[in-house]
Amino acid sequence: MAPLDHEMPISVEIEELTEFREGDLENLCDATEAAILAGGGFGWLEPPSRDTLEAYWRGIMMIPQKHLFVGRLDGVIGGSLQLSRRPGNNEAQATVGTFTTNFVAPWARGHGIATGLIVQAEATAKELGLKVLTLDVRNTQEAAIKLYDNLGYKCWGVNSRYAFIDGEWVGGMYYNKDLTK
């Protein structure tokens, strides 16, 4: 989806998606494809088939330990973030959550969606009793790294062989945030 010309102020909404409304799955797939093509595809280097993307997002909605947050720009999904909790049999890490698939499509950037997604997911994590959040990011994702740093996430490790892209190793960084402070 391409941005629209606006005469009215832009509306930004952040929400936890618990079911797809009309157009949501298509919007989410479109935003995912745009983010992948811009280099932020949470593991994908090229957009997979639409059937694969739709099956992926439908599958996420079926996992009780996954919480899918979306950012909407004028009602159209332009970004996402997943909060994952550990399975019930992992008592030792029951208070640790992980952020994944955090992206904003290029056409939706610059409106606070990335920050809004993280803030909303953190609030939900606290409501769920989580005490620590973890995430990882390619070191090429400079805007995301700056955002995590600004929101109080602490880099605790670096991996020089985090991802293999276009025949070369790309580094990655590991972060966490203590939610009890």
C-alpha cells in the first residue's frame, strides 16, 4: 500500500490484534513485503509468496504465547511487533518475554508507530507479569538500534556472524530491558 495524499491530520493507532478485521491480513502482508524489500524483513531477504505470508500471520494469531501488536496509519496496518512469552513448561523463564517481527513499512515511518508499538507491548508485558524483555537486531538497523537505546534497552552482546546476507556476514546485537525499574 502506498501512502495517500492527506489534507487531514494523519491518524496513528496502536493496538493488540486479536482477530483480523476486513483488509487487515492484506494490509499486514503488504506492510511486511515493503519492510522486507527495504531490508528489515525479520529473517526474510526476499518477500515470500503471498500464501506463505498469509499462513505465517494466521499462524501467529493461533499461538497463545504470542501477542501481535500493529500500528495503523489512517486505519491501514503499517507495522507490527510480536511479544512472545515462554511456554508454560518453562517455569525458570516465565517472567521473560521476547520482541520479534518489529517493523514499520517505509511508507508509514516517521509517525511514531515504532515507538508506539514498543510502548504498548511493554505495557502488556507488565500486565502479564513479565519482568524482562529481550530482543535482537541486525547492526545494520541503525534507526531501530537508536530507538531501543532511547527507550532504555541495554545491549548485552554482539555477534559478528548474526546473519548471512548477499554472501557476507552481518553483525547483530542483543538487548534486554528490566521492566521492574
